[in-house]
Amino acid sequence: MGADPSWLVPLIAPFLIGLVVGAMIKAAAKFVLLLLVLVAILAVTGLIAFSVEDLLGRAMDYLPNLLRTGSAAKDVLPYTSLSFILGLLLGLWKL
């Protein structure tokens, strides 16, 4: 009989999760960058107007929810695994 390939599953699963998470982070970063460029262009042309107090108020509404979501993702993702980190870096770089 051949060798038991069950030792590959703990290596491949975190790598694939890291690959998907890296691709998602890259896509989200591109979207946020394009959104910021759009808002900057609209603000420069005068089509939208906002103040620093407005931005601070909105940030205080959304940041606690964002931090809760991030801490929940930290508990689920295998970020200490080397194969996850390699998949994440490959997803950020190539995909």
C-alpha cells in the first residue's frame, strides 16, 4: 500500500483559506481605494459637501461594529499557521 495522505489536509486547508482571504482583502482594498477617489473627486468638484465633524460622527457609528467583526474573524481564522500566511500572501500578491 501507499503512504497515508491524511497529513496533507492540515496543510492544504489553511493554505486554501489564506488564499481566499487574501483575494478578498485585495478586492476589498481596491474597492475602498476607488470609493475614496470617487468621494475626493466629488468633494473637489463641489457635488458633495461634508465636514470633519460629520466624518467623525459616522466613524464613531461604524468603527465599533468593524472592531467586533474583526475580533470575531480573528477567532476563526488560522492566522498562526505558516500555510495560512503563505496562502494569504499569495492571494494578496497574485490573485
